Amino acid sequence: MESTAAISDSRATIEPATWRDLNGLRHLEQICFPQDAWPLWDLIGVLTFSNVFRIKATANGQMVAFIAADLHRSENLAWIATVGVLPEYRRQGIGSALLIAVEEQIGMSSIRLSVRVSNRPALNLYDRLGYHRYGTWPHYYADGEDALVLEKNLKGIGQ
């Protein structure tokens, strides 16, 4: 599943991520989520666990975006565990392209994710892509901010 997508003004290649991407993912997490970056063991897990679907976007030889979905096959549900795009690559369609690729390829009927209530750009993106509010996790983030849980019905997408 490798594709080169013309995404606005940039060219990015979307391809599977592997354990070899550990350093790139670690860098991306620290830049995108300075308060909430995952510890090393979680990064290793998201890159190696068999129930995780993971893809990345690369440009100019570096990882510029990453998304991982935890697949709950018995529930026909996927959870987006993390999605991040380096700041200089945002607003170019890369995040949308990664989300759409996951939706089309996971073969689940529903997908959920959590997002900071203050993250307006992400909330706008998820709204444009058809996600709706499913619930709230109070004080979810380390600084006490709530997370909104969003869901999208995927029936008919990629199936």
C-alpha cells in the first residue's frame, strides 16, 4: 500500500510504518505532542503490535506524519491511537489523506478517536470528514484538559 499523493503544494508518500521508523516517530511525537508524547515503550508497541494498523507520510526523506489504529476485530471497531503531522506540513491535506487511507483499508464498521477539546484545527478536520461526538473523557490529558471522543460509521467505506 504505497502511494504518492500530490497533497496541496507538497508531495508526500504514504506507506506502511515499521519498527524501523522508531526514531522518526519519536521525533514526530515530541514535536506534535510536547505535553503528551508517548514513552519509548508505547512507541515500540504501536510500531510492532499485530493488531495495530500503522502508516506514515514521508517527504524529503523524513517522516512528516503518522497515524495508527488499534483494531478491535471482535467489536468491528478501530480506535485511532495517534495521528500527528509536523507543523510545517499541516494544512496541506496530509492528515486528511492518512485518515482516509486508514478508513478505507481497515475493514471495520466504525472508527473512534479522542482529541483535546481545545484543538480546533483537528476538530474542524474531523468534522469535515464526517466524525461526530460520541462522548467525553474528563481530565484525560496530563494537564487536566478533557478529551472529546469522536466516532465515524465506516459501513460501505473500503468494503
